Amino acid sequence: MEILVFKTNLQSMRCINNAGAFLNAHPHILRWNVDLQDADNILRIETEQLCGSDIENLLSKAGYYCEELQ
């Protein structure tokens, strides 16, 4: 299992719920969470088959920005 970490523009629970609909629907996302207390609104994704660009594209389709952190 791999944990991918992203900087996002998810700034409220409403944004998280909207993006969450896309994240929850993806069969290869095992778990995810967003830390709104962090300045970069960190999104953590647990997956076994996805890469950073897959998540960036998924969030983009939901109307949000994310950038994988190394």
C-alpha cells in the first residue's frame, strides 16, 4: 500500500464533501483524509494502484486543485 500526499485548495467541509464524492467512488482509493488545520490543506490517499497524476486528474474533474508533495 502507498500513501500519496497532496497540497490542495480544499478549504471547507463543503469542498471536502464535494471532492469526497469522487474519491469515494473510485475503487482503487482505500482511504483518504484532508487536514484543514494545515496551511496546505493536505490530502492523504491510501492506494495500491494509483499514482499522483491519477489523483490530480480526478480532483481536477471534481473542480479542485491538488499537487503531489514529495
